[in-house]
Amino acid sequence: MSATGPTVSVVIRPVRTGDAAALRELRLEALRRNPAAFTADLAEAQARPIEWWRELVEKNTGEGVQAIFVAADCNDGRLLGMTGVCGTAAPKQAHRADIWGVYVRPEARGQGLGDRLVGAALDWARGRGLLLVTLAVITGNDRARRCYERAGFTVYGIQPMVVRVDGMFYDEILMVKRL
């Protein structure tokens, strides 16, 4: 048993065709439960048609400069977590990528899924010969920060007032890992 519930068998895999609706549901849950943790807006994400989510999945399943990884329950296929990693083909920045959108459902926490998702994103970056990966974590999200530190990320700065939710401003801790 984990701290939050029974341990389940989970596979970390790239998002694939057919995951669009489940990915949308997972992302909306993340934005609803943790509005300050993400720069994306819940209302905007809800308003996007399913075609937008299908295109997102398609853009992130190939050999391009970005990928989304999910934690899927081996028994029923339910998505329990996600992360994205985005690089660029721009010549001056093609050596780096950003990790975004790390989220694990509350009932699946305490099983190392965040670590495994971040690991998949880092493996993707290494597999492309990238040299640097960055991410940002909202101040006060100590659980996520510890996850990133376990993966070898270090703090290089703080960006003030990045997110505003219900009139409150939140800073982001900027983190980096050299590969």
C-alpha cells in the first residue's frame, strides 16, 4: 500500500492515438485541482474542442521536438499521470527542452509515478542528444520540487508573479538539469 491507496501496476508510455479524451480529462482535472500550479487556464482548456486534443496527441506521438508521457494503469488503462517535454528545432536552441504539466492523480501519489514520468521526459531528451532540460515549479509546491531535485534538477532562479489565481500572485522556482 502507498500512503494514499493501494499500489497498482502502472506503465509509463508516450501518449498515443486514442488517448485524446482521457488526456483531456486528466489535464482538466490537474487544472481544476491545482490552478496555481500551472500557467494554463482551465476555462481555455475546457473550451478547446476534442479535435484540438487529438491534434495535440498526434503532435506528441512521433519523432518530433515534443512528447507527452502518461502513467497508465495496466489493469484498466486509466491515465493516472502525465508530463510533457518540449524542445525546438530552432538552431540556436535545439540543444535544450522544457518539461511541463507534470501531474499525478491524488489516488496514485506516493508510488513514484512523478519520478518515473520526469525520468521518461529526461530519457526522451537524452535520446535526442539534448544537453539541458529546464522546468518551473510554483513556490510552495514542495512535493513537486522534491521530485525534481531527486531527478537532479537544481534551482537557478525565481520568476516573480508568474501566475495569478483569484487575485493572488505566485512565483515560480526555475530549475535546470544538464544532461
